[in-house]
Amino acid sequence: MYLLILIIVFSVVVLLSVLMAPYIRKYVAGGVCLSQARLSGKIVLITGGNTGIGKETARNLAARGARVILACRSVEKGEAAAAEIRSKVSGAQVEVRELDLADTCSIRAFAQQFLKEVSHLHILISNAGVMMCPYTKTADGFEMHLGVNHLGHFLLTYLLIGLLKRSAPSRIVVVSSLAHNFGWIRFHDLHSQGSYNSGLAYCQSKLANVLFVRELARRLEGSGVTVNSVHPGTVRSELVRHSTVMSLLFTLFSFLLKTPEEGAQTSVYCAVAEELHSVSGKHFSDCTPAFVAPQGRSVKTARQLWNVSCELLGIEWD
Ligand SMILES: NC(=O)c1ccc[n+]([C@@H]2O[C@H](COP(=O)([O-])OP(=O)(O)OC[C@H]3O[C@@H](n4cnc5c(N)ncnc54)[C@H](OP(=O)(O)O)[C@@H]3O)[C@@H](O)[C@H]2O)c1
Ligand SMILES: *[C@@H]1O[C@H](CO)[C@@H](O)[C@H](O)[C@H]1NC(C)=O
């Protein structure tokens, strides 16, 4: 008797799932950037544009007519992605430059070359990121998550901000995450030398992204340069490569994850949407404003992080 009920319930659930599948899929896909904005004559720089969300963001912006530069740590992978984009988008202008965000020498060399060769920069998308890697340090001795996700992009932005201002109106989009909610900035042990948890280190770096955006927006007021952060959604990509558990979960529940193309929508939205032309310092998800954790709204923490970041990078930025 119970077995029969169980079977019936199970069948109903399966049937409903199948019937609902298109709706579930649409819900999972999330917000879509509806803007038809064209970007002819515009120059775009995307870090980590060789795979995942970055590659799809590059493809979308290239299809709008922009000249897109992929800044990748592997030129070979970058060229493969560029070739793929050119094959899908006729007339796409895509270029590849070498940039390793885990090495400030590489970032400085990249910027120096970039400033020599490129006359304008209208859109900077700080997209590259690492998640849950084993304890490692960057060339400069920074913990890898903080070093690549936050400090690397902080230095890159510092080096390119003059060009962005000269190219105004221009936009900066920083790909953060919902994970910022679970992070806090451990000023007493920024590089997790005392204790290391790869998940928390990721969350700390993504919170740093949000705080950086808010403080930078304040400093850029009136400059014609806007900066916003993004949560792309939970997206099928190579991001989980360092975690066996996460890789397994992502494979099992892949039908509940966004495709990279869906995951790129909010980055594209923040880069092109007409209605955002003067919106700055905000956080977006599914192409709408999104919740920012209290620790991401603290002006004091944002300023303290700004100061510490400048110290670590040996720069003065005010
Ligand atoms: N996927 C998600 O569910 C999710 C959710 C929230 C936020 N995000 C954020 O979305 C962004 C893009 O991630 P994704 O999901 O597209 O992951 P992904 O497929 O792993 O792509 C990450 C990109 O970052 C590059 N990168 C890593 N370390 C670098 C370094 N030292 N220098 C230069 N580039 C480096 C990678 O290059 P290689 O290919 O050479 O490794 C790759 O191009 C990340 O910032 C991530 O935190 C993703
Ligand atoms: C950051 O540095 C500035 C200038 O050196 C200083 O005035 C300010 O008090 C510092 N802020 C924090 C929160 O440490």
C-alpha cells in the first residue's frame, strides 16, 4: 500500500518536472540583457576572456561591433578563444594580450604596452578569477584569491584609470559574486597565513571586489567613468576546477546552472545598458540591482581596504 503511494507520488513528481522543465530552465537562465546598444568604435578590455563567462561576454560585445581585447595569462588559450569568437561572429575584432594577474610585474608590463598601443578604453571588465585553490601565493607573496581577484584588478585599474577618464563616458564592470555575503575582510591576517580556508578566502576576495567598486565609484564621481559590480549567477564554467566536491555538485546539478552565455548577461548589461549611463557603485544580478551584504556597505571597511591595498601594491592612489 505504502509502496503504491510512494510510486504514485514519485511518478507525479517526475511528470511535473518534465512538464515544468521549460519553465525551470527559463527560471534558471535568469535575466537577459535586452539592450540593442551597438559598440562600433568602442574599445573593450576583458580579463580572463579565454573561457567561461569572460569568453561569452567577449563574444557578445564583439557582436555589437566593439574592438575586444582579451587579457589572458595563457596567450595560446586566448588565441583559441579569439578564433572561436571570430568563427561565430563575422567581422569580430578580437585581440589577445598576455596578462598574469598573479604577478604585478606582468600587470605593469601589460599596462605599459596597452597604453602605448591603444588610444581609448571605453569598457573594462574585471572578470578573471580563481576559486578554492589550494594555498598558494602570487609572485608578490599575496594569497592567491586576494592577489588575483582583488589586488591584481586593483593595480590594473589604477594603471588604466587615466585612459578610462580620457575615454569618458566609460564603464568598469567588476565580476564579484553572491559569495561576498559569506566573506569578511580579515585585516589581521589578509593573506590567510594564520589559518587558511579556500572557500572563505574566495568569499573574502569577492567581498573585496564589492568594497573596491563602492569606494572607487565615490572617487570617480563626476569623471564620466562609472563602476559597478556583478553577480553572474551560478554558472557552468571551469571555476570549480580546484574543488572535487564542487566539480561533482556542478556536474550533478548542471541542469540547474546557467550556461556561460546566460552567465554573461549581467556583465553585458552593466557594460552597455543605456539606462545605466550614470549609475555607479551599485551591485547587479540577473540584470537588476542586487542585495549587498552589510559588510559590503561599510564605508570604513572600504576605505581601510583601499589603504591596505595601496600599501601592499606600493602605490598612491587618491
Ligand atoms: N561560475 C560561477 O558560478 C560564478 C559565480 C559567481 C561569480 N563568478 C565569477 O565569475 C568570474 C569568471 O569566472 P568563470 O566562472 O568564467 O570561471 P573560469 O571558467 O574558471 O574562468 C576564469 C578566468 O580567469 C582566468 N584567470 C585565472 N587566474 C588568472 C590570472 N592569474 N591571470 C589572468 N587570468 C586568470 C582564467 O584563465 P585560465 O583559463 O588560463 O585559467 C579564466 O580565463 C570570476 O571572477 C568568478 O569569481 C563565477
Ligand atoms: C586611509 O588613508 C588616508 C590617507 O592616508 C587617511 O586619511 C585615512 O584615515 C585612512 N583611512 C582608514 C580607514 O584607514
